[in-house]
Amino acid sequence: MNMNQTVEKDTSNSFTSTWLLLALVSLGIWFWSFSDAIVHMVSVWSASEAYKHCFFVPAISIYLAYEKREQLSFAQINPNLWLFIPLLLLQLAYLVVAELEINLFMHAAAVSSLILLLWALLGNSVSRILAFPLFYLLFAIPFGEELVPYLQQITADLSVFFLNIVDIPVYREGLYLYLPNGTFHVAEACAGVRFLIGTFTIGVLFSYLSYTRYWKRLLFILICAVLPVIANGFRAFGIMVIGYYSDMKYATGADHLVYGWFFFAFILVLLFYIGSIGTDKAETPESAATAPGSHRAGKLYSGFFALVITMLLPGWLGSQLLNFNEDNLSNEPFNRFISTEGVTPVDNATWAAPTEDQTWFGQWHEVTFRVVYVNEQLHNKELVSSRHRVFDNERWTQSSITTRNLGGHQVQVAEVVNIVGNKKILVAWYQVGQFQSTSTLAVKWQQLVNKLSGQSSDGYFIVAEVPDFQVAEQFMTVIAGKG
């Protein structure tokens, strides 16, 4: 080995050591900047059975990166300074969605920032090799339970379709399916969302490991997205058939769940069998061309300082712009409704969904209404949240849901029915100060405007049972704007 090679090797080792140190510091800064989103994301993993697999996603990505070690040995780290521009923009976007308390976007911003950060520090050559392990980190974002209402409808549609094929009489009302000798309710647990999320996550990984051709990967991923949905509809149909022919002796209790798990296990095996068809041989990794090493150290230091500014600047801006004044809060948030002429308090409402937030029930002539109060600053909860349901979906199901204008106010109208056929008309909306809307985005934006102006962003979720739309218009005129 000559003198030049020795100097090059020493320089390379020195650069690698410096890069590792600054990379660890950079990851620490990233974790500090997104700590709220990361902690919340992990709490969602722990709390929901649908997202337990997310704990394994980072480990899988690390292992996949480790498997690329031979290719990585030929690639040089060459930091990308220009990527700090989109990273800064993403940080600013995170600042906004964090103040709007949109948890999904907060989680997405945190994970996407990590991917951009690693790409910026590693450079194009290394990131190209690690493209899939980096991309797979996106599956750590807890997303999918938002699909439950749609999957419930699809499951009910497929069940009715299959029942009609085998000539079993069925009458459907919302998510209730009435057979001659029994009634079935397509509940949230029957939507199959956990199976769909888990299968899709595994399917994407399996397609990457089994195929090298992109069209095969995309085809198998599509199968993993569609087959579990169809299979869940067929599972629900099968349970109804068993219940029908056994005169509701079987498939209505614990065995209902047992049949479901056995069926899902069969579908998973079927997917793996389909995935084994036409697998491609692993391609021999090509040695990546060694990138020139000049000025890499300078770019690394510049990138590190750019990262520090990128991560810290948005937080400083937020502290300067968002000046929340707790004096704007009311100690008696429901007084504005209690003091309304004609309104009297009531104990409860049979259609009301349970909630941990502050709740008050009132009666105005023929209208019973429910007011849920949320103060995001003090209680670390969201006003716009899937937790705030229009009705108790364990006891009621929707026949239809629309948006309608009543007395100059936009409301969500849900027509619901219970298992014995009782029907109700419910209207719902959000209220922030004098602002009233059913648009979740508009409500979030109004809350941000309030925060930027130093006002409280607390608000209400209001649901009312109305006898007809004429009375509903009168009620809206009296109540809307009482925030």
C-alpha cells in the first residue's frame, strides 16, 4: 500500500467516524423536535390491536438495511444539502398540524422527516440502496382505522350479495341484516380493518422479498389490498349461513370469533401461496461506483448546521406566534346553553355515544340535545376527533348520513335505527366561538386562527335529536352561535 492509499484510507475512516457522531446527534435533535408526535404514536401502537405490528416496523427496516451491507460497502456517504429545504418546509407544516392537533398528519410529518433526514445525511448513492428500508418506515404511521365505516358498508353489501346468490331471504336496514330466524349487526369488529392493515403491511414486505420486477410487486400488493376485503365479506356471509341453517344455535357467540380467526388464518396462508407463484431469483448486487470524496467533510458540517437550524427554527417561531391566554377560558362552559330561553337540563339520551369529555344534556321543546366541551390546551384532547360520535354505534346504526343546510347553518344529518326498528333523526355540528361548521378542516383552521390571535380554541361538538326538519331549523336558529 503506497502513501496516497494510506492517506485516503485514514481520511475515509476519519470522515466515517465524524459522520456517525453527527448522525447520532442529528437523530437526537430529530427525536427532541418530534417528541410529542413520537410519544403519541407509540401510545397509539400500544392502545390499539390494529397497530401492534408497528412496533416491529423499525426493527424490520434496520434488518433490511443490514442485509444491504455488501452493497453499502461500495457506496460512499455524500450528504445532500438541498434536501434540508423540503425538510424545513415539512417542519413548518408539522408546526401547523401540531397546533391543529391533527394526529395523523403529525405522525406522518415525524416519520417523513426522519426519512428525509437520513436521505440528506446519507446522500443519493447510499439512499438508493436503502430505498425500500427507508420507505417501509412509513408503515409505522398508525393509519387505517379511519376506513372502518366504509369497510362496514362493504361487508354488509357483500354479505347481502352472497345471501341473494344462495337464495337466503334478507332484509337490510343500515348495518342490520334481518334473516327469517335472526338478526345480524355488522359492527366495527366485523369490518376486518385489523386483518386488512396487518395483511397489507406483511404483503408489501413479502412482495419486496419475493419479486424483483415492479409489475409483480404492484400486482401482489393490489391482491393484498383487495382479497382481505372480499374475504371478510365472505366470512360474514358464512357466519350468517351457519346461523341461518342452525336456527341461530351456532356462529352467534364465542364461536363467531373462532370461525373468524380460522378463516383469516386460511386467507393469510392463501396469500403466501399466491405470493410464492412466479417468485424472482434474487439479483446479484452490483458494486456501486465510488463517489469522489472531495469536499464531503465540508458538506457534512454544513448539512449538520443546516439541520440544527431546520429543526429548531419552527419551534422558536411557534413560541413567538402562539400566545394562548388562559384568561379567555370559561369556568362554566355550558352556561351559554343553560341560560338560553326554553332550555332545560335532562339526565341523558338513549342515542348518545359514551365519552370521557365534559358533557351536558339539554331539552328545547321537542328537541333533546347533547353538548360535548373540549379544551385542547388544558386537557390534551382533540375537538375534532373520531371519539366524538353522533350516536352510540353499539345500540344504533345509520340508515343514511348527509350534509344539509338548516336555517342558514350547515349540519350533518344522520338517520339511525336500532335492532327493534326504532328510528331517529340526529343533527350534529362543531362550534368554536361564534363559528359553526361540519367541516373538520374548517373547524381546525378556525382553532388555529384563534390561537394565533391569542384567543382560546376550545369548542363544542353538538348533537340533537329532532322530530322533523322544520323543528330542526327553529332549534338551529336558537342554539347555533351560542358558542
